[in-house]
Amino acid sequence: MPHLRNLIVSAVNITTEPPHSAERYKAMFQLLRSMTPSALGRIGKHERIMLDYFAGDALSLSGSFARFTHIDPNSPWWDAENRAAILDESGNPVPQVRRGIGPNLEHIYFSFIPESHLLVFDTRHISPKQFARGLQEIVSRDEITSQFGEIGITVVPKHDDIDKLLMLPRKRQIRVVITLPNGPDVPDTLEGRIKVRYERMNVRKAETVLVGQTDHNIEVDAELRAAVNVAATNGFAEVSYVGDSGVLETKSTKDYPRKEKDKCYPDKYWASLRWLAAKFTGNQREHDANGTENITQ
């Protein structure tokens, strides 16, 4: 009988400069896939990710990023048998593999919904912070920004934990960084008005730093809360506060990624991944109504 496994996913919000369209996102993925040499994103000292493959249409794209150990061909190799570095006659390292080859391959499967610009990915082989860091480096390549402008990558946070962040005692500084979201019209809310105001001013990125009075806690009003809510999915917010030990500590919306989970069988994996992606976008009922099965068995 097939083995039932846990599937845990998180998501990143991908924001691009106007115009916003599903085809534009697909073109970006196509460019990433065709680039030579391939665009690599650093997720650790020796770890990299890159787009492996994708397929889909204007409604959704699915595919995989490859995670592997990056080997610098210009770095010296060690020969344990001879207890010596592998060098040429001039003392320079002798490459043992060609550039771009690395071991410890792991696949990071994803489902991307262009309409909501959310990329939902399996966290089995990578943390949300690592994935966001690697993807941000990939889309910051000149070949990408020259065609699509600056692209922002933000880990989607757990909303309840944003409230906990703002309720921290003895807040001394709050930093709010907003990358102007793209997409359709926004509702007439405080969050919506922030977006509309920046768009009207042709602002791409805004940063606000609030420093509290000496020995006074920063009080959070509705306007600040709205700005943090926008930044949580379109940038980030950081709160510096005096901890229990009396030392200044900092917490960020990046520290609280939203996660969704399900159980699935191997032959139902992709359907389950798309179903969890629908939960992030709020279209789960529509997703189920369209006949894509929930994989939980």
C-alpha cells in the first residue's frame, strides 16, 4: 500500500512592477528556465537553488526548484589518500568538476497562482526563509530586472502572529518596509488606501522607522497596524523591544511564516499541493467545485 506522507507548505508573494498579468509572470519563468548560465540563488554557504522545470497555463503553474551543493571549481580539492591539496605545478587548484555540477540534489515542488502572485512550495527540503532568500537572488539578476523591473519576494506570514508581534511589551523601534504590491484594484480600507496613495505617488518602495521616546513603549494605532499588515505580505516589519533579560531584541514578520498541511499519497501529490495553494488564495471552494480532488484520504 502506498505510504501516506505529510505535506507542509508555505508561500512567498512575488511582486513585480506594472503591468500586472498572468502572461507576464509566465514569461518571467520562461526566461529563468532559458538563461545560460542558469540563475542560481544562494541559500547557504555552499547551498544553491535554481528553477528546474515548470508547466501550466494562465491560471496556475506547477514545477520544481532544484536544491544542491554548489562546488566552486576554482576552490582547492583535498586528496585524503595522499593527504595533499590537488594543485598544478604552479600551485593553483585543479578543477575536478565543471562549473554548475553539484551533489545532494533535492526537489522543491511548487504551485504558482499568477492572479494572486503567490508561489506555494513544499517545505520538506527547505525553510521559508531560505527559499525567499534564494529566489530573491535569482530574480535580482540583471537579465530579469532589465525586462521585468525590480521584483520583491516576501514570505507570507501567519496573520495571528502579526498581532502578537505588535503586542510585544516595551517596544523601542518599529521598522516598516513596503514594496508596492501589484495587482487589481484594492478595497477601500486603511491597507487599501496605503497602497493607492503610494501608487498615485509613483512609489515603488517605502521605509518608515519609528523610534520610541526613552523608556516609553511605542503605542500602535490603527494606521500603523494597517501599514504593518501591508508590509507583512509586501515587504516586512521589524519590532525591536526590551526582552525579559533587559536586552534589546528584534523580531520580524519574516519569523512567522504561514504554513498549511495535509496528508497525501504519492500519486495524489500534485493535486494535494494545488489544493493547499488554493487555501492560501482563499479559492479553496472554487478549487473543489472545479473538480480537483482534495487529497486527504
